[in-house]
Amino acid sequence: MPEGLRARPLPVEVMVPCVGQAAIGLERRCGDKRLAEVCDRLNHRATFQCVTAERTFLRALGEVVRARSPRWPR
């Protein structure tokens, strides 16, 4: 934690994050091989899999859910 910040991480046993929380999305131009390589290096496979599972979960609900939906896809 940065000095002076009065916060602490909460374990998922205490608070389950909502779908899509803490994931960063990247976009690139189609066909841009240089940026594709950069994005591939930045991608975190486990996070990508979790986000994919979360999106699948929301799609199964019909994508009409607007309220926060706590889920832990592990």
C-alpha cells in the first residue's frame, strides 16, 4: 500500500468482487502486429479466463442484469 493510504485489501472470503471489477481492457487496430505482440505480453491468462467466465455468466442471464452481481469464477 502507498504510504499515507488508509486502506487494506479485502479477501474474497470477506467481500466477493462484482463481475468485471479490476480488469483492464485493451483495444488495438486490426492487423497491427506490433501492438498485437505488446497486448499479448500484457495479457494475464488467469485474469483473461476469469473475465471470459464472468461474461459467459452474464450472457447466460440474458445480459439484462444491470445491478452488481458478486461472483468469484475460481
